[in-house]
Amino acid sequence: MGVKKKPCDMGKTGFNEEDWEAYRWCIRNDIAIGPVAKNDTAWYISIGSKGKTNQSPETYGKTIIWEKIFEYCKYYFKKHDKKNKHTK
């Protein structure tokens, strides 16, 4: 018989439209940002781009993990959005 895993609670996301826009932009531009479980209550953030992957040195608890993920998404979106505006 298999081992039954207990459900993993990562908390509420609390997204707003600005968060989703940045998240979609990252996906479309091959920047993967997401959680990597350390255990049932703590997660690292993994950021992958151009064949390289980096992981946050610290872990985050439920709900905070989503805030941090979207913080990184908005950072990359805004960083590259400034570059794109100058080239148009």
C-alpha cells in the first residue's frame, strides 16, 4: 500500500491584476519563478532563465511565499519593461 500524503497548504495567493500581468510576462519570456518545497511548511523560491536556475537562500512560509514570488515577477517585468520602452 502507498503512503498517504497530507495536503500541502501554501496559503492564499491574494493576486491582483498587476501581479498576474507580471507573472504572465515572465512565463512568455522564459523566466520561470516558482516555489520549491523544503517541507510541508517552508518553500524556497526558484528562478530559472536562459538555462540557469537559482534558488533563494532562505525559505518562506505559507502566504508569504506567494508575496515573494510575485515580488520577483514584478521586479523582472519592470526591469525589462524599461528596456523595451527605450527600444520602441
